[in-house]
Amino acid sequence: MRDKEILNLQLTLMPIVREDVETVWKMQVEAFSDLLEKYQDHDMSPAAESIDKVLARFEQPWTTYFFIMANDEKVGVIRVVDKKDGSRKRISPIWIMSEYRNKGYAQQAILEAEKIYGPDHWCLDTILQEKGNLHLYEKLGYHRTGRIDKVSDRMDIVFYEKD
């Protein structure tokens, strides 16, 4: 597919329902497996989570999971946390399946979430060593808060906000 065609893809966010949770979990495990292998963060990697943990998050009243849809294909998932209490809205997690990466889908999905929930007062975190993630979030106007949590000798978590 040529770059011009990629830009013309219609991306939508489709809210998932309870019956989709197993699909979401399988996609999550697959999408994060390379990072789990790279960083060996078995205690916190989305690839190592049980379906029960995903289901518990799905059932939180402040959580909405969306399939990221492009041309009727499920290219990824984004979870939005909005407690509607004045606290920052949160993206945690977002992923694009490996065969669809580097096509602008994550950027478009975040912009769609911001259309739904409003463009201001967001936060997220990501792996400091994943430069592509940092570039994406900074390009979308997120700025580092200054907080960095050291997870291991290989991995740190960096925190972002967008006002």
C-alpha cells in the first residue's frame, strides 16, 4: 500500500462489548509479546496479563476500550480512562498490531479519542527506551512531566501530560 493510500484510510474507534474481551486480551498478548521478550518485565507487561485482569479493567465504570478500525479491520486497541472527576483522562494502553504499525494508526486513534473526550487534560506513560513511542506522543503535543520510574536496568517508564 502506498503512503498516499494509507493517509486516506478511514479510521474509526469502535467501543468494545463484554463479548469482545477475549479478543482484546489475545490481541494485547500478541501485540506486546516482543516488548515482553525484550524487557523481560513479566510482572507489568500487558503481554503477561491474564484475561481476568483485562476483564476487570473493562468492567471499571470509567474505562472504555475501543477497537481501532481501519477499512473494517481491527488494527489495534485503545483504552481510555475518564473518571469524570476533574482528574486527567488517561490512555492506557494503546497498541497497534505488528502488521499495521508505522502507518499512522496510533496517531489517528489518539486524535479520535481526543475528539470524543476533548483535546485537553490527558496523561499517559510509556517505555523511555522506545523512541518511536516518545516521538509519537511528543508529536501529538504531550510533554514529559519529569517523572521517570526505573523498572530495571533495561527499562524505565516516562510520564507524559497534555494540557
